[in-house]
Amino acid sequence: MKPIKFTLIAILLLWSAIAKSQQKTYDITNYGAKFDLRFNNMTSIQKAIDAAAAAGGGKVLIPAGVFITGSLILKTGVELHLDDNAILMGSNKRLDYPNNRLAVISATGQQHIAITGNGIIDGNGRELVENSLKLLREGIIKDSEYLVKRPKGNRTSIFSFSNCSNIVIKDITLKNSAAWVQNYTACSNLVIDHITVESTAYWNNDGVDLVDCKNVKLMNSFINSADDGICLKSDERNAMCENILVTDCTVRSSASAFKFGTGSVGGFKDITVRNLQVYDTFRSAIALESADGAIIDNIDIRNVIAKNTGNAIFIRLGHRNKDDRYGSINHVYIANVKADIPYGKPDIGYPVEGPPAKTGTHNLLPAIIVGIPGHSVRSVTLENIEISYGGKANKDQAYISTDSLGKVPENITGYPEFSMFGELPAYGLYVRHAVNIIMKNVKINLGDSDFRPAIIFDDVKSIAINGLKLPANTTLPSLVFNRVDNSFVKDSLAVGSIYNIKTKL
């Protein structure tokens, strides 16, 4: 795999540029801010930011205490620093946020900006949503999705940065967002280090969203979110997420932990993940999705431990976009993964749980690699993978026999998620419409019994399996090949039989 191009030197240069701007500290209390839960400090804090920016840069200090604010604009050369025991709390009044700035802190086209310190930024999300609902009922504000699903355009993020460069987010805690916690769009040279995200106040509050960003390092962070934990998106046809490193992070999510998509228009290239801890996560520990024409290329994910998770690995090439562009998935390497897929709902009891599947009931679902007819997922390697399933599959709940694989829906235009096909005919791994699948030292464990075979390949060209280990109590046949061309199986244990339905495509 091609190595990531983000170096320690780049980080040091970024910090150096920030340090040069810190010529003076601007304490917000000197600009009229006060510790009073009835007082909106938006104007006072903005004055401090503007003064620092006008001087060529500096540090704006949020001292210890609770300071209420509406929407703030961060400017070039400014570091917003939250002191120990400082809380910057977003206003719970919807009208304190202009429609074009639905965030506690926003920035557009700025450079050398930072948010640092051991303090807390609290989005006050639940209270803000309740105020938005009140104003919607009174007709004071409008919303396209109100009464259909949930308010869409009247919920705030904590950060919303677009077209910014040389950004440092370090040490802070982010809580209780009403929407995506932090949204970075078309940003470059971004370092997110040692932050904590605790955001289960409402729906659609992804922990970190990187949209068409380049040269990003996200590290040493903890994320607990009701929606996707770390989510890469691509919204522009001629843009992509590129040269991104995620390392040494812990994620809990009522959606997916680490995910590409669902917005997947341009692409994702040169993405590296290392040392990811996942727990109590409703959907996938790893989800790589191209549903809107995106190119996914050169993905390297290693050292993932996922405990109590709904799905280990989900790789999907679909075609949800309305034009004739088809995406692609190529050169994906996933290694050193250990995942526990229990019987039962992994995120039960959390404030906002993942929703039930729209495709009806199903037994535990396997790891999934699926393209669409005529457009295959290509060159995926799984190495040193161990997945433990709870079992307890029941034919009365759902059943697709190995002689009826055509019953699995293609769902070409569907929303990409691991339950999008409903019941699947394998419990360990299901691969369809793929080319060049390599499995090295893959081990599948099974708790209680499962009536399905461990692995099914359907419409796959070129399979190389070396060192596969299946449980002794697996159903036979343990591997099913349907419309498979060029397969190789070596040094595999407890692979009781291979059932070739049709050996040639």
C-alpha cells in the first residue's frame, strides 16, 4: 500500500505557524463577557476574536466559568483557548444562530486557526431542538423536513469550517451537539489531537465529519456519538477526501464507527487507519461505501478491536446517483482485526439507539463485500482477521437457501448499510460481484449454532484463501462458491466442504 504523505514535520510546521500568531492573549472578560447563565456573550467574544485578528493574530482566552454564546466566527491567525474548567455553551435559542451559520463556531476561507485547551464546548443540543420545535409549531421558522422526519435546517453543529487551511483542534471536549458535532468541508492541513466527543443528545450528530478534505491527521481521541463516529464524505464530483490518517482513537456509535459515505460523489484516496478501538456500536466497525459515483482507492486499515458491534466489515459499491457515473472500489487492505458480533442489539440502553432495519427481520449478518452486476469491488485483502459471532440463527425468522442465492436483493440504489439486503445466506462472510479477493489467516468463531454456511462467494473472479480457520460446529458445506472463476484454497482448517454451484461465470 502507498504510505500516507502526512509527516511529523508538517505537524510541527503547522504548530509553528500557530505559535507565531500568538503574540497576545485576549481575555473575553475584558470585552464584556461574563459568567451569567442569562447573558449571551456572543458579541463580547466576537469582539475579542476580531481584535486578535486585526492585530495579526493572537490567543482568545475563555477563562474558567460557564459562558453562553450564539454563533461565533473564527478568523485567520486566531487561537480560541478554553482554560481549565471553562465551558463555552451554545445558546438554546434557535434565533441566536443565523441560517447561514448554524454552528457555535464557524469559519470560511480562514488560515492558521486553532481551538485548544482542556475546557468544554457544549452545544446544548436537546434544549436547542426543543426551542426549534416550538418556533416551528408557531410558524416563526420553516423547515423542509419538519413533520416528515425531524428538523433538518434548524439544528446546529458545534464546529462548521469550510475552505480553511492549517487548522489545529487539540485537547478540548465537545458535547451535546444538535447535529453533526464538527463538520470540516474542503479543508486542508488539519490536525485533530486528543479530543473527547460526548454527543448523544439528538439524531444525526456524527462525531467527526471530513468532507472532501486533504492532509488530515485525527489521533488520540475518544468519540461517543449517536450517529457515525468518524465519517468521511465526498459531496463534489471533482473533489475527494485524500491523504488522511486516523490513529489511536476509541469510538462508540449508534451507527458506524469508521465510515466512508454515505455522501460519496467524488472519492476517497490514500486513507490510513491504525489502532482503532470500537465498542457498543450498532452498525459496522468499518464501513467503506461508494453509492453516488465515488472512487475509493488505496485504503489501508490495521489494528482494529471491535467489541459488542453489529457488524465487523461492510464494503459496498452501489449506484444511488441519478446520472450514468459508476463508482469504484479498488486496493483495500484490512488487517489485524478482532471483532465480536453478539446476539442482540449492541447499543441497547444508550440515549439515542440505532433504528431497526427497514428490510425486515434477519439473523446476525456477516462481514460483507458486495458490488453490483457489471461493476465489481476489486482487490480487497483481509489478513489476520478474527470475527466471533453469537449464532442463534433461526430459520423461522429468516431463511435463504444456498440453492436460492438469487433471492438476495441487489438493492442497487439503496441506502448503504450492512442490513440493506435483509437476511443473508452466510453467517461469517458474504461476497458478491467482486474481483481478486485475498484472505490470509482469517478465523471465524461461532457461539451458538447457525444453520447457514460460514462463507459464500457469488459472482466472484479470482479468490485466494490461505490459512482460513472455521469452527468445528459450522454447517456443511462450510464454503459455497456460485459463479466463481479461479479459486485457490490452501492450509485451511475445519473447512469441511466446498460446494460449487456453478464453477464458471
